[in-house]
Amino acid sequence: MSGPGLKKEGVVVLQSFFIAFFAGFELLIRSGAGIVSGLIICIVLFGGIRFGRSGTTYVSVVTPPLAYAATVLLYLILSVGFKPSRLGIDFIASLASIAPYLMVSALYGWFVFLNEKAKTRKPKPRG
């Protein structure tokens, strides 16, 4: 990719779009989350880190879980309605079904972010 890469806003928009599209499609077809949603979260996290400018790593790591949660919540409100007990159970079940993918992507993303931050920090003077 030539050029400096995506800004923070571009990373958020693209990650949110891909997660909403694929997770929404899977929720409509299967009536639940599964491997497609999990893999797309991992892919968009890696893509955000890879194609973002320097300084966009934090946004790339934080956006996928939030975008997925917003997508699932919107889908559930539209399909179930405002029934708090059913909405809460379905929301937690959807998050639990992709928890391994969320954990793996979060661990990788935070490792990359903290490693990048440690490399830019100046060493402490000895004395």
C-alpha cells in the first residue's frame, strides 16, 4: 500500500462497516453469532493495525469489540424488541459465542499496542 495509510476515522469506519455487514449477515442467516463473526473481528483488527498510520493502533484495537457489540445490540433490538430479560440473555449469549476470537484478537492487539508504545519511550537515565 503506497501512502501513509488510514487515519483513525478511516480505521473506525472500515472496521465498523465490515463487522456490521458480516456479523449482521450471519445473525440474519443463522440467528446467532459464530465463526464468521469471530474471524471477521480478527481480520479487521489485523487490517486496522496493518493499514493504519502510525498512532492508530489504539483505535484499531478498541473498535472491533465495540462495533460488534453495537451491531448485535441493534440487531437484537430490531428482532426481539425492548424486552430486557430476553435482550440481555441474547446479548450475553452472542458475546459468549465469539469470546475466544475476542480474546485472541484483544491479546494480539494489546501486545502490538504496548510493544509499539514501549519502543517509542525514551530510556531512563542511570544515575
